[in-house]
Amino acid sequence: MKSYEIPKPDHDRDFLEHVILKLLEHPLYKPLELRSKLAEFWFRLVLLLAMALPMLILYASSTLGLILSKALDFPLAWLGYIVMSSFGLASVLSLWAGQIVNRIGSRIGLISLFVIIALAFMLMITAQSINGLLAAAALCGITQALANPVTNLLITEQVAPAKRAGVIGLKQSGVQVSALVAGFILPGVALHYGWQIALGLIIPVALLLALTTPLIAPKKIPAPPKSFLLPLPNSLLAGLMSVQFCVGLGLSAFVTFLPSFASHQGLSHALAGSLIAVFGAMGIVSRIVLTPLGAKMRDESYLLLGLCFIAAISVAVTMQANPYNQWPLWAGAIGVGLTAVATNAIAMSMLVRDNSFGVVAVASGFVSVAFFGGFATGAPLYSYVTHFNSPFPLGWLSVIGVFLIACRLAIGLASVRYRHRVEVQQVAELTALRNEMAVMNERLNQVINVQA
């Protein structure tokens, strides 16, 4: 068998980077052709899990919140800071994540994502205090910023244009898959074997995905250097960002503290975790159904308005739960999952359909910053409002208020888009009139020249 030698590194290249790149060129890591059903299945599974694993920190902190707070001896209200640590970093990195992925390529980007996930969960299961959880959450924030750019790039490289829409829809549902796992699997494992075992199950999965990534991802194609300077968002994009920020605020607080609220109403840990699983399942349905519906509308802003309003009503229903009346918990999880979750996918669809928001890649980064920024601050603000010594209703009223503010902002966005359409139409009509006058003037000159 022919041995595989690692050539000496160039003087201008870091030795460790050189060795890693050469190892990944080994025949063992030759990318699979996506022709066989098995190869295509594994390709799609990797994409799905690349979106699911980075978000698992959010849902795991929610479903295992009571267990973690008792085991590591910290107030339950501090769960909000775990979410802030993760999504705060993700919101900052999202602005440049696309450019970073373009420079390192899909293979290195995806391997990095899975390795960082493994390191984050190793840190979580060895944590002796909340500080370890905060550090692990920050690592997950890096992967949250990388997830969309690296998976989109891989789809562009490996999937035929006619099939890309379906693959993108599948991989976007990974976010809700993480909610299903966190709600149905993690609480049961944690209660029977301990929370370290439950979270530790993620580590071998992430490492396996990292090792097999070279089989589905091509070698890096060098990208031309690009500036990291970003333009400021226009008024349309700023309006959409404001709606997404408020939605992120409301979703963060709702998802983080719903299981804790349910436990206070007499639900067992397992059933409280199942609320998040139901929320995730409804999120999958809403993205599949509502995103194409929004694409058929002239202005999706009104759909955002309706969804945010129904989400506010759903939170109000959740507030009515008590130890003797628990159905509002399930109704609230279903209602918010079917509405607020879909707004992010609809927002991304708006960016693709309407170039008035700006360049799609840049505009997507700005919307992600707003959404992640809302997620980063929503749960801590909920904790601050209630101080967790006050009854839950004060926090839920704040969430309702945030969703209603999102409704008002959606109305403003619809107004700005209408004015913009009118201006564009007027410019188009004026341009057409000028062109017509130019043609008439040219014909008149021709007539004059003929008569002369």
C-alpha cells in the first residue's frame, strides 16, 4: 500500500494549517459523489444537524433549566444569561460570518462548526458553576453565526439549482429538530442517567460529523480577498430588522422560561420539556406552510403583522394556566410555534424576493444580527422584569407588549414599502416618458432633415 507523506510546508504558511490541509487531501477524504441514495441521505443529514446542533444550547438550557440550576447552584433567572452569552456573540459575528466562510471554504467551515460544538458540550458536562455554562454558550454562539453561511455555500457547491430550494427547506427545519430533541429526549435521559450523560450524547455525534464532513464537502476554492466593511441598512431593511429584533426578544423569553413556568403549574419535568418539543414541531409546520404563502402575497409585512398579533394572544392564553388548568400551556406553545417562529423564514424570503432591501448576503446578515440580538437580550430582560421573586405574569405581560410592538413596526414597514413601490413606479413612468419623448424627438429631427 502506498504511503501518504506530508510534504514540507512553505515558508509563508503556518505549519499546523499546512499539515491539516494536506491530511484532508488524503484519498480517504475524497468527497463522495451525491449519486447514491446513501450518500445523498448522509449529505442532507449533515446539513440538518449543522443547523440543529448550534441551537441545541438554547432548548437544552430551557428543558433542563431546573435541573442545571439545582446541580450547579445558581438562580433560575440566570438561565437568561446563558442565552445572552450564546446569541450575543452570534449576533456580532453574523455580520462577517459569510465573508469568513467564503475565505476558508465549506469543508473547513463545517469541520470547525462540529469541532466547536463538541468542545462546547465537553465544557458543559465538566462545568462546576454557571461560568462553565456561559463559556460553552459563547462557543455555541460562534457556530450559530457559521451555520447558515457554511450550509448555504455547501448547497451551492454540491446541489443542482433545481433541487436547492427543497434542500434549503430541509436544512432550515434543523432548528426545530433541536427543539424536538431537547424536549423529548434530553429530559428523560437527564432524569434517569444525569444531565451530564444527556448533554454528553451530543459530543460523539458532533465528532462523527466532523470526521465525515470531508466526504461530502469539496476542498476549498480560494476566494478573492474582500473588504470587511459593510454598508449601512436602508430604511426598508431597518424596518424589517426592528420587527425581527422584537420577535427575537419575545421568542427568547418564551422558550427559555415556558418549561419553568409549566413546572410551577404542576407539570412534571418530562412534560414541561415536551412543551418545547411541541413548540418545535409547530415551528417546522409553520415554516413549511407559511413561507410559500408569504411568497404569494404582494407585501409579506401584513403576514408578519398577523403572526405577531396571534403570538401575543397565544402568550396571553399561556398566562391563564394554573395547577388545575394546564391546557393553556399547550395552547400557548402551539400558538407561538405556529406564528412567531415562521417570521424569520418569511423575513429571509422577503430579502430574496425584493432587492430593495439591498444585496441579499449583506441584508441577510443584518436581519440575523437583529434576530440574534433580540434572542440575546430577551431572556435576561425577562429575568430583570420579574426578578424571579415576582409572579410570572409580569414577565408574560412584557412578552405580549414586545409582540404588539412588533405589530406596530410591521405596519410601519408596510407603509414604507408602499411608499417605496409608489416612488419606484413613478420613476419608471418618468423614465418611460423620457424615453418616449427622446424617440419622438429623434423622429422629428429625421422629418426635418428629410424636408431640408
